[in-house]
Amino acid sequence: MHKLGVISVLLGLAFSVAGLVVGFTLAISRGTGEEWFTLVPFGFVLLLLGVTLTQLSKK
């Protein structure tokens, strides 16, 4: 369960950072980037899930 938590945290970070960077880049250059901004909430959910799983596995 600890490995799944670590993987979830890393995926959550990657989704959040990619969504923000690519979304703002597209928003500045083309004016649209909404589809990339939708990755950010999913990234936060994965981060929360990963932190919870890693903390529960230590008990």
C-alpha cells in the first residue's frame, strides 16, 4: 500500500504541474488551455490519496 501511495503522489504532482504549465502556456499563446487546467484538480485528488495511503500504511 505504501508503494501505491508513493506512485499516487508522484502522479498527482506530475498532473498538477503539467496542467498548470501547459495550460498557462496555451492560454498565453493561443487563448485556450481549459482542457489542460482540468488536470489540476485530479492531481490534487491523487496527491491527497497518496498522502493518505502512505500514512495509513505506517500503522
